[in-house]
Amino acid sequence: IPPAASAPDLALRSPRRFDLVKQSEDYMRAHLEAPTTLMSLCKALHISERPLNYGFQEVFGVSPMAYLKTLRLQAVRTQLQQADPET
């Protein structure tokens, strides 16, 4: 996952987008295993697609769905690393 822009810099530019991305990230992490689409994410956050896309591009440099895919892959990687090789 690309590093987030520094909080002070981002807060000066667009605090609403930063909050929106934070809420989206929290929702994504809480629902990693659920089938999530961009539309369902927007409905859960009561926002349209455009500000969500702009926010993720500004903060992470990727789309919301690309970010979700990366989160899921990292979660699987972590589970595999913690798994017992005997089982």
C-alpha cells in the first residue's frame, strides 16, 4: 500500500477527503471478507463515487477498489505467515 500523505499536509489541503478516506479504510478493514463493490461502499458511507475516487487518489494514489484488493492480499499474506505448516 502506498504511504499516505502526511497528515498535516493533507489536513491543509482537504480535510473532508481525508476523513472520507479514513472512514472508507475502516469500513474496508471491518468487511475484508465480504463481497464489496464500489457502489456498496458508497452506499455504506452515503457518498457518491467521485469524491471517494478523488480522495483515494489524493491520499494513496490508487482507486478505492485497488486499495481494497491490496488490503485483502495483505490479510491473506499475514494469515499464511501465521499459519502452522503442520496443518
